[in-house]
Amino acid sequence: MNHIRILPLPRLFLAGALFAALFALAGPARAEMVLSFYLGSNASPDSTVEYDFARGDGAQSTTVSWDGETFKFPPYFGLRAIWWFEDHPNWGVGIDNVHAKVAADPMPEEFTTLEFTDGVNMITGNVHYRFLNGTRFTPYVGAGVGITTPHVEATNTDGTSETFWYQFGGFSARALVGLEARINDRWSVFGELKTAMFWIDVDLQYDGWLETDIRSNQVAFGVNYTLSRW
């Protein structure tokens, strides 16, 4: 199988263009800004991992079971900012940075280490819609696209290839449904169900490579703080 790699620089330019378009939409309009912090858990089903350690064995593949390691440090957490438009208050745009991790468990026989436990680190630009109803409880939905910057930890069984660094991982996408409970004009709490896709395409030591598509199912609980309109 021929492995065709897309250079990281053009992908970064494309991701930057997506974020620029997002904030061009938010810029001209008056908006309500909401800052969020959340914790939670994530789990991922099995995925096929294709790889080449570039040590003479050629391209290979294996099926990997993933452990989200929710209760190991560093935990699953996220930071988010949403701008709700004053003229169209049901609609908002935002940027979301989530630290979600996965580790192979059990370990495939071709590896002694295979994990992204310092985070897959997904950053997305999102569109949100909230169902305003005049009560303290507001359901909402959202979806977005973005990039990942995973910390790649991959070592083969004989120790001749060892990768341990952050790098650009590829594109990502997410969808969510949530419920916000307002405490006062500034503070609220929320709970969310999310699903995300990570299309991971990373480099290994000695010009090797690794690819996999990971789905991440997430539950999050957090707090919002609303700033003044601007």
C-alpha cells in the first residue's frame, strides 16, 4: 500500500482560514460572550491503526482497543468561549479546546507503547443553537470542525523506533447536545453529551508514520461565566 502524506503546512493554513472565517462572522455583530470550563470523561471504540516504523518491515496494520484513562492525571477537561449574537440570540459561534486522551489497552504485540495520554488536544470552531424558553433551563446543540495537536507516544517492540513529542495530528469534528441551568445573570452550570472524530495522521521516528481514525464519546459537566455584551 502506498502511503500518501499531506504536508502539515497547507493543512494548518486551511485550519487557520476556517477560524478566520468563524471570527469574521462574529466580529461585526454585537454579541454576548460566555466563558466555560468543564471536566468529564471520554471513551473510544476500537479502531484500525496503520503504521510503518521505517525499519524495513513496510506498512502494517492492527486493530487497537482504546482506554480513555479518564481518572488518570492529566484528566479530561476543556475550555471554551462562545459569542451569542444580540440580533439573533439563539445563534452563537465559539472556539473550544478539549484535552481528551487515549491509550492502547491491551497493547498490540507490535508495540511496547502506543498512546496519546498527554492529549489528542482538539481545537474546534463551533456553531451553536440554543432553545431559549424564558426559564432557567436552556437546551442547546452545537457542531464544529478543527484540528488536533496530539502528544504521540509510540515505541516498537525492539525499541528501534521511539516517538515522544507533540505534533500536528490532522482534522477533527464534533457534535454536542447540552442543557444549561442558570444560577444568576453571570453564572450557570451545564451538562453535555458529545461525540467527536479525530483523523490522526502523524510522524514516527526515522520518517515512519501512523494513521488511525478515532471516535471519542464524551460526557462533560462545567460552569459558565457571562461577560458584558460588546
